[in-house]
Amino acid sequence: MSDDKKPREAKQVSFDPETENEGEGSRTAARLYDAGAEKMAKSGSVEELAEKAKDALEGEEGDELKRAEEQAKNANLPPRR
């Protein structure tokens, strides 16, 4: 058999989540998000932050925040699954 017809050996692939792109559906990103969301929920500061957000919407920056929200809603993004 000539060299160009020999079966190829499987390459060993190592994965380093710090440097590699996992692609869509990244498990590393999902784990980090879940851990952060859980930490936030358990911190007890959710109510305080919700109150700050409400105050911001009702305050001087409210119009700007509402415009930004509308722009985000109208952005040409793929539908969420």
C-alpha cells in the first residue's frame, strides 16, 4: 500500500475550556452561569437589586433604559428556544 493510501491514525485531542471554543451550547458557560445565578439567588440581595432597578426605571435614567429595552426587543435576533 502506498503512503497516501494508508489509514490515518486518530489524533489525540485535548480540550482546555480556558482556550478552546466549545461552540453553541457550551457546557462550561452553562455551568458558570448556573453557579452565578444560584449564588445570586442565595445571597439575599435579589430584593435590594430589584428595588434599585425599579428606582432607576422611575428615575432620571428611566427614559434611556426604556429606549434601550425597546432596541433590544426589536433587534434582529434569532428566536430563543
